[in-house]
Amino acid sequence: MSTPLTHEDFEPHVDRLFRFDGQPQVLRLARIDVMDHPPVPGLDYKAFSLIFTGPRSDLLPEGFYAVEAEGGARFDLYILPIHTPAPDRQEYQVVFN
């Protein structure tokens, strides 16, 4: 079994572009939101969310994707669009807990 991903694994990729296999959309990793405690008592990592942004006009469907970050790092992520009040972009969330 591989070790779980942590927010530190994604920190070098903030503001980089991500491509989702089989989809034309390219999203930017805008930020990482880290909880101040582990998701379950006794675990040694903190829950976190990745927040991506992309154009509002071209929605990436919710789902599980093989993803490549600018620079070649690859991840398997479940991503979903989230409520985004800004009229010029759509935000997406990936949750690790």
C-alpha cells in the first residue's frame, strides 16, 4: 500500500496547470486549504482540499481522472465543480480526508 498524499505533495504545484485525461479542460491549482487537525483522531496527517479554477464556459464534469500537472507529476483525483460566485471562472474541489 502506498502512503497517502499530503498537502505538501501539492505545494510545488500551486499556480500550475493540470490536464485531465480524456478532457479538453486545463485547470489551474489556485490554492490548498489545510484543516488544522487530522480527519480522525490518531492519524498523523491533516485533511486538506485542493481548489482548482478554470473557465466558466467549459465545465469539467465531476469524476475520477488521471491528472498530469505542469512539469510531469501525475495523480489520480476525484474532482467536482463547486459553487463559485465569481462570474468569470469556475472553481473545483478535490478533498483528502
